[in-house]
Amino acid sequence: MSKPLKDERPSTRGAATAQPRRVLVVDDSRMQRRILSAQLARSGYQVLEAESGEQALEICAETEPDFVLSDWMMEGMTGIEFCKRFREMKREGYGYFILLTSKSDKNDVAEGLESGADDFLAKPVNGEELRARLTAGERILKMEHEMKEKNRLLSSALGELRALYDVIDRDLIEARKLQQSLVRERFRGFGNAQVSLMLRPSGHVGGDLVGFFPINARRVGLYGIDVSGHGITSALMTARLAGYLSGSSPEQNIALIQTEYGIYDARDPAELAAHLNALVLEEMRTDSYFTLIYADVDMISGDVALVQAGHPYPAVLRASGAVEFLGRGGMPVGLFAGASYETVTTRLVPGDRLFLGSDGITEVMQPDGKLLAETGLARLLVTLGALRGPALLDALYWNLHQISGDALDDDASAVLFEFDGAKENNG
């Protein structure tokens, strides 16, 4: 007779319960069931018995055994057929299935494994071997339980992260609305000239800012800013900078100087860039920096004075169709103390247009793997030359999407100033 199993208690289902493992013994021989049940009970298992595969399925539908010991050759449903049906049942946990058989042919073993069996035991069952197979099964069930618990904890953590992300996402949507509100006017006509703005962040919020403000009755200030990096930090800095260049509060606009006669004049563009550089380094105390393009435009004479501080080269689309790029680059603002800047001048004639764009435009990747750069931008401006104002900027952005294959990964912003010339006074 086989030796009985040692009196060792099996692993429980988890820390939350002290219930022993359930083992279902399936055999059409009452004697074999009794022998196995006695061995398993002495080792601390809760034993269930079934005399056929059909009866075993009914038991499995009511309770989930952790282990199944099933004879291969039975009247009616065989152990192989029962195993297949067992694997098709919905369960909360895994069931370890051991086939009891006198078969030893490799093809028979392969058939048993393909049916879903985890292990085999030769009949008559040896007690030590049964204990070893159940111990191996315990390890599998324990790992499965630990994996389920880890998955549960992971799912819980992912749920919390998803809820947190939803909150952040809603906040960022509101932040996007607030940032877009910094650009209060996207278009303004001045009679003999007009200004159009484009601000398209690549994410919820971005680091680009564009705007304009009246300097006096005949001059307007135009600017474009691109803060280093992306996201919330950059967006907060653009909000701060928008206050420095406010058109609605000229007394707070650092580009403007009130004269002794109570009217406003503007700082020289290079002086403004240097002033901003000192302000950022001394007051903001941040690792962020930004590029700047600022132009002071006389809407009567067409004279333009501008500073380029690390921003892409400003472009003049002449009435003749030619495109000229101005400036020599310049240092970004907020990188080095004492940085110096240069004021560049040009003159617009009726029909000329001044374009101030960010690197989210010139650094768009083309299908050939090359950047759009100034050459590509000039080509687009000429192609779209028949359009005006917001229509031109919208078409430009659409073309950028087409060129990049809808893979724009940087904020895109631009200021378009169109000069029609001073109106004659016929009075």
C-alpha cells in the first residue's frame, strides 16, 4: 500500500482566510476515492469526492476546488473530457489539475497536457509522489494568488492615477482657456494697416505668446515670445510676461515710457530686450529663459525698428513677392547677465507684410527629413500671398500640418502685420 502523506498543513488561500485548500477527487472506483481522500484529509486538505466527470462538473459549478485529482479512464466522461470542460468553466482563481493514469506513452501525456492538465500521477498513487506534486501545485497557486493581488493593487493604483489625471486634465483645459485669453485680440484693423495673431500650443498649454499694443496714435508694438520648455512652467512664465507687455495697462507695460507731456513713447527695441533680460535674472529667479522678437512699427511712414533675441528671423514679404529676412539672431532673454542686443531697422511700403514667427514653424520636419527653415517658410508665404490676415495664418498652419504629417510637436505662433500705406488727406 502507498505510504500516507505526512501530516503537513497546506497553504491557505491568503492571509484574510484560514480555510484549507479544497481538493476534488474524481474516480469511478469508490475504494480509490477513499484511499486518496484519507491521505489528503490527514494532510489538512478539505476533500470533495465525485464518482464521475458529470458529477464533478456539478460540484465545480457550486464550489471552486483548488486541486482536482481525476482518474483518466472512467465510465461515461473520461478524465480528458472532464479536464477540457473544467478549463472552460469561469473561475475566480486557477484550478490545478492532476490526471491519475496508468498510461505512460508520450503521445498520451501530450494529449493530457493539451486538454489542460497540469501534471500526471501514475496509478497506484505513491503517497510521497502525491505530496511532491501537490507541493508543486501549491507554489503555482500561491504565485497565481500573489499575481492577482498585485494586479488588484496595480488596478487600484491605476484607477487613482486615472482619477488624478482627469483632475489635472480638467485643470489644464481651464489653464489653456486662460492662456488663450492672454491674447485678447487676434485681429485689429488700423485703417491703413492690420495686425493678425496666431497662437497654437502643441499641448494643453504652451510656452509661446504673441501680442500687440498701441504705442501712440501712429505706432504699434508687435511681439512674439517663446519660453524654453513646454507645459505648466512655461505657461506660467508667459502669463507673467504678458503682464509686462500689456496693451490694456500702458502704465504697467515696460516697453512704454511716459514723457513729460503725459504721452507715451517706447523704449528702443534693443533697450527693451536688455531691460527684460535684467528683469528676468534679478526678479523672476527661474531657470527658464525665452526668445523674443519685438517690433516698433510706424503705421504712417512704414518705418520698423525691431530686436531679434534668439527668435527666428523676422520676414518681410514685399509687395513684389520677394521675401527678405532681417536680423542676426541675438541672445535669448534670461540666460546671461549683461547680454547686449541690436536694433534692426527697415521700411515697409504699401503692400508689404511683416511676419514674426516662432521656431514651431521654421523647425517643422519635412518628409525628406529636413527642417522647413527660412527657405521653406519663404516658399509658403509666397504661395499663400493672395490671402490676407487670419485667413493667411490659418492656411499656413494647415500647410504645416500637411508637411509634418500631422506631427507638430512644438507650439506654433506668429504675428502678421500688413501695411497698406498712409491714407491721403483730401480735406
